[in-house]
Amino acid sequence: MASFEDYDEFGNYIGADLDSDEEEEEIPQQHFQKQTGPTAPLEGYDDVPMEDAEDTALMEVDEPSHRAVILHEDKQYYPSASDVYGADVETLVQEEDAQPLSEPIVAPVKVRKWTVEEKDMPETRFDKGFLLNMTTFPEMVRNVAIVGHLHHGKTALMDMLVFETHKLTWDADKPVRYTDTHVLSREREISIKSSPMSLILSDTAGKSYLLHFIDTPGHINFVDEVASAMRLVDGILLVVDVVEGLMVGTELILRHALQEGIKITLVVNKIDRLILELRIPPADAYYKIKHTIEEINTFISSIDPNPELRLSPENGNVAFASTDMSWCFTLHSFAQMYVDTYGSVDVKAFADRLWGDIYFHEDTRKFTRKQADAETPRSFVHFILNPLYKLYSHVLGEETDELRSTLEGLGIKLKPIMYKMDVRPLLKAILDQFFGPATGLVDVIVEHIPSPVQNAANKVEGTYLGPQTSDLALSMKACDPEGPLMVHISKLYHTTDAQSFRSFGRVISGTLRKGMEVKVLGEGYSPEDEEDMMKAVVDDLWISESRYFIPAEEIPAGNLVLIGGVDASISKTATLAGFDIEDDMHIFRPIKHMTQSVLKIAIEPIAPSELPKMLSGLRNINKSYPLVATKVEESGEHVVIGTGELYLDCVMHDLRRLFSEIEIKVSDPVTKFCETVLETSALKCYADTPNKKNKLTMIAEPLERGIAEDIERGRVNMRMSAKERGSFFQEKYQWDLLASRSIWAFGPDENGPNVLLDDTLPSQVDKKLLATVKEHMKQGFQWGAREGPLCDEPMRNVKFRVLDASLAAEPIFRGGGQIVPTARRVCYSSFLMATPRLMEPIYYVEVQAPADCISAVYTVLARRRGHVTQDLPKAGSPLYTVKALIPVIDANGFETDLRTATQGQAFCLQVFDHWSIVPGDPTDTTIKLRPLEPASGQALARDLVLKTRRRKGLGDQIAVSKYLDDEFVLALSASGHADLLG
């Protein structure tokens, strides 16, 4: 055996010659197996020919591989990544672990599903191709919004129509809520988003119509969705609970519909509550139904006394329903049921006698307007309510045999096993056979809501901002499918995975085709300023069915459509126009909402690095909710403004879960404020421009009551001619002709509640020179009106009068850079000289509660600076309605407090009502505020202003001297008016 000394440092043998007769070392068999790595023998060893095998074996023995020295860098202790995973897998080696422990190395595949959708196209009782063909006949199309107060049965009404047109199974315990597709709607069991659905339905005569429905939310916080839906439709189907009657949500919707010139039809819903809950006799039920209808008519006539707007069953624009049990009828459709059963009766003449003070005498079988005796029932009670009451009471109370004979008398046949069902499904099965499909409802819609062709002119006049006599406008008024393309987009709906949006709109003229290039005109577009215009390609077109979508290649004028691929530049509403339009294009008017966003929260991501994600989420929120507003304060905080607590709660859910998937911190809610004045400025305030070559003089004074609301509602605007505007202010507010015709602007925008007037005299000021800086002064005024001097909140109810202006003759010295900030500064100084005050928003609260809870309602309101304006019993029910006003800033948590105080018996809804002046002087520095103590009485305004200023990163000092020129301040001090400087 060779010893260690026989080898050099490199492992080479240097010892004596090996004896050939030395006993051969036995080499194990596995040594000859194929090996890998640095110690592997020669490749292909097994392939050596037999005669050379002996030499090869000797050669292996001479240099045993296990004795060879291998350098460290050549050693391979473990298989490489490519050995394990294969050559085609990319491998990455990192020196340190950059991945947080909370993140899995291989994340699971996430399925993002935020809306309820059908997997496939469900089976329908109409052919989907027929539906697409119907879009080409606009006179057979109706665009309808289903609107009403919370829980009055709008979504259930849609379910009733869905069951008629789709092959679905009815579940007695769980309503389908087919149009509630948003995850939050399912969890909270209220509609949060409007939901479009198009159906083919037949009227009583068997004629088919294409009805584009939009199911809208009923909660008062989501009336922005209702306004967006109402912009696209020609009529509304108002659903009213017969027991609750006219509620605050119904009032808002009716007022908006009358302003927009939309036709109104009525469904008196939940008729079976009179039978099952209130248990009032049929004669009293008639009075309750009549009272509910008259309540609505009285409200409509208080806004517009036009007798054509009257809703009445004999006019055919009122239907009766119980959407819970899926039945609906009108006088005409009920009369038709009698004719089908007994025959030989004139349907129209019979239907005309079924409502009002018309009595049926059984002995003479005649209708009269005189009641023979107290027992003689009205025809509506005799022919409709009595049979309905009997049907319900028989099903609920009788034995199977008696029920069977009763039903056979009505021609209703049930399988024997069905009599053993629970009462609810049994009642549903019987009523389905008794009433049949809701053809009466289709009659109401078809006869009293105009088709897109009939209503096109009215729609264009009310919404299009361009000239009404242009070729483009005339094409839209004719609803011409061959004309230039114009589409009005009023809403964006997010996709199932919430990664993109689809635009929902109405084709006003022309035909929208897939793959078409269009111009997307935003709300800021005008022919003079084309900045807010984008080009886009229509990727997809669908007819929306809430839970599924029917793809279409083209959609002609008069139809509602869902569009893919054009949403990139749209935030709220938009106008799509064809590329071939030669005329000056204008947009459709942005939506006027029924309420305002006044509740405010500040938000920030918990991890600062996730700010870009949050900002991207906020952009999507802005698209998804019509009335939400997002802005960045001077202090850098991101603010979200909404209509109420539930609204902001839903916004935050969507922001955290759907759109940004991050954790977000939220501040306590605060409110928007406004700034106003009580008196005329104590002095004429002037300011020099920075180059000392121009001087502007103004005063501020309060506007007359009602002007701000008129401007905001669009009753007067800057698009009117000076003559029209002048006569409006002259007649309604007794302004003199000169003042009313010299209005320069409203602020802070074209519907803003502040006015800038030119009150200069031609003898003192060069009017031509003044006209050259008019736009700059308007900009300064609007800037000032947007951010007031008290706490950076908008001004309200302030009239600024320009009294004097000395201007440089050379244009270069009176440019925007000189005039705009000076105009703003002089607005601020004249504002602070006019007894400034803070205004806060006030909620109108409507509480429904039993009589024994009313005192608790008063107590809870009193604790929050609220007061009751009215409390009255609800006719025909055990409830009281309490109407009250409460400041928005004190209304946070009010509903929870109220529920607690009344053991859950009281239910309230709050909606913005008006702006009210906060008691106290916000500039009074003598008021001492103690930390952690609520301010009371006259200190409240000062307290709110200081806290708002601190939150926004502004100083505590509010002094008019900050906005005045030094010589003016010195002159004031010398004249003894230093107290005015604050």
C-alpha cells in the first residue's frame, strides 16, 4: 500500500514503482456505475470495447478518483437550481430576504368578485335576438326609472318582472333581489347603486314592448343615483307603500321629476299590508288607498298646479300591487279579468266605474252615484277589495276541502300536494294563477310614458347646452338613427373585478357601433375651450340585464346602452360625439342633484408608501359615486365629502376593498361650512395692484333671501341674455334696471350663490378700459368666493359691488397677474368689513315612530341642537311622523342614539335641507375657548372657525389688515376706526 508520503501536494504519485504481482485491489461494482459531478468517471465508460476493458480498469486504479484533490470552488455539495427545476425555469438569487414575513412566497390566486353575476346567459321567456331587433323600433321602446322611498318595494317590483321573463325558482324565505348586484347591497339588504335592466313585456292586448328599466336606491343618501337615472329616462314609475304614503324621499323625487319635465306614473304597493298587518275592513282600506294617492297629488299640485299631472286610477296612470306576492293590476286589467270570466261587458265602461264615489246595487245590478244605504259598498270595494280580502282570508284560515271548492269556483287548479305547502308559497301559487302576468303595469307605462321619439325634443331642450336650431339639435330632436352620433353618458358601473368601468348612457341620435371612434367630451368642454376632449374607440356594446349582459354590434337612437372602452377620461357625466360632426359641438348639461354633499372625512393610508394606491382608488370612487367629492386641503390632508354617514361608509368600503385594497385611517366626520355677511361693508375697500398702477374699489353686502337658491336651481343663469336676466331680478327681487343688467358673474362657479355687480358710473370710470379687465376681475372674485377669508370655505349669499377702478392705460400693466390676486384681496377686505358670519348645513330629519316613543325623539333631538317642526299621526296606521331640523355637525351618530332611546322602534332619515348662520361672531377675539370643553351659545362660531383653521394648517388670526394696503390701514387708524381692523 502506498503511504501519504508517496504523493506530492498536488496529489500526483511520486513513490516507488508498484509491483505488478501485488494483490489487486478489489474494486466494488458500483464504482463503475455512471456518476455525475467532479468525481464522475469518463463519460460512456460502459461503451468501452471488451478487449480494452482491462487496461481501462488498470488506468482507473492507478488514479483513484476518491483520492483526487478537488479545489473548493469546483466542489458541488448540492444540486443546482437548473438541475432541480430544469433549464427553462428562470431562477433568481438574492443576498438577503427582501420579502416581508406577512407575504407568502407563492401567493394564492385571488378571484376578485365584487358583483353578483350569472355564469351563463340565463334562460328567458323572450328571445334575446328579438330584444336586440326591438332596439331598431324606438316607438316600441320605453325608458323608465323605478323610483321611490326606502323599502317601498322597487327592487321587489323588478323581481316580479324578472320572474315573468326569466325561468327562475321562487323561494318563499329568501327574496331574489335580482337587481341588487353590489356586494354591499346584498349584505345590508338595501339598494346602493342604480341597476339597469331591459326586458320584453306584453301589454293586456298582447303587444310586445322593449322596456329599459333602471332600478334605483330608495335610501335618501343615494338620491344622486336616482338623479343620474332620471337624466336618461322619459318617465318614472313611482312606487309608494300604501301604509307609509308620502315620505321625504318621495317628495325629493317628485320635485326633481317636475323640474326635469319627466312624466310620472304611480304604483300603490303593499296593498296586502292593509289585510295582513293593519287588518282594516275593505271600506276603510279604500279610504287609506285614496288618501295615499291624494297625498301625492296635493304635493304635485303645490309645485305645479297643471291638472294633466294628476295621478288617478280612472286616468289609467295608477297601478295597485303587492310586489312581495308578485301581483299587480290596474282598473282596466281587473275589469278584463271579469270580462274573461263572465263575458259580454264593455271593459272600458266597466273600468271607468270601478273608482270614486260610484256604488253598485246588487238587487238592481246597476251603478249609481247615490248610496242607497250605509251598507251599500263602493264599486272598488265590491268588485276588487272584497274578492281580494276573501281570497287572502280563505287561504290563511280555511281547511283544505273548503279552500279547494273556493278555488275551483275561481277556476284556479292546484295539484293535491300543493295544499300541504306552507301558507306563503301556497298563497303565491294561488295569486299567480288569479292575477296572471302584470300586463296592467305595462299598460300604465306604455300609455303614460312617452316613447324616445315622442319625448326627444323635450329631452334635448332640457339637457343640451348648444343652440336648439342647429342641424345637430334638430337631428337629436327627431331621434334620427341615421343622423350624427350623440350619446349622453350619465353613470359609470365598475366591472365584476372592479378593475375598470363601463359607461352607461342613452343614444340621443345616430347609431352607436362597436369599434367606432368617438370624441369624449367632458363636463368642462365648450367650443371655445376644447381641452376637456379625448378620442376613444368603442370596444364593446351591451344591453344591461343587471346580472348578465347581452352583447350587441350596434345600438340605434332612443335606447339605453352599456359601453366599454370610453371611460378613461370620464369622471361623472360625458357626451360622446361622432367624428363626422361639422357643427359646433356642445355638451349635455351636467346633472343637477336633489341634495348636496356636506359631510366630510379626512383619510390617509396607514402605510405612507401606499399613498399612490389610495389616490388611484379615490379616482375610481369619484367615477363610481355621482355626488362624492374628493379634494386635497392646503394642509395636505385628503378629504372625501358625501351626503351622509351611510353614504361615506359605503364609499370607504369600496375604497378599502374594491379599488385600493389597503388599510386606511379615517378622521371623525366634520362638515362643510359656508361664509356669509350680515351687513354692507363699513367702508369702501380698495387695493392697489403689486405694480401700483391700478386700484380697485369694492363693497360687499348680503344678497336678498331666495336669490342663492334660484341661482343654484338654474332659474337664472349667465347663459340668459342680459335683458332676460335683468327682468328676472327686476320682477322677483325689485332690483333697479341698471343693477340687474350689470351682473358680471356668479361665483364660485356659474351656479354659485354669490354675485359680482358692476356698479361703476360711466362719468367716473372708462367703461371700455374696465371691460378689458372684466374677465380677470371675475376670476379674482370666483377665486375669493371659492375660499373665503374666515376658514377657506366657500362664500354664500354675498353680493360684491365694484364701485371704482383706476386702471393703467398700457395693457401690459393690467394683465391677469396684476388684477386677479388684487380683485381677490379686495373681495376679502370688503367681506371682512361687512360683519362676516359662518354658516353650517342643516339636515331635515323625518322620524317614524309609535306614539309612545315621541317624547324620547324630542329628548334626543334637544341634546343635539335639533328642534321639531311638526309631528302628526300617519293616517290609517299606529305610527307618528316627526319632522325636525338638526345641524349636520351634531347629527353624527344621531340615528344610533335614536334607536337606542326608543328600543329600535323609531326609524329616521336625514337629508340636507338648508344653510343656517352659526350663532356668534367668528372674528371676536375676546371669546376665550377652553380645551376639551364644548363651546356654547355665542362662542360656537369662533370655536368652529378656529378648529377648522387649525385643521387646515392656517393661523389663528383673522385680520382685515392682512388684505388692506398699508396706507389704507394707517388712514383708518388715524381716523379712529382701528377697531374695524380686527
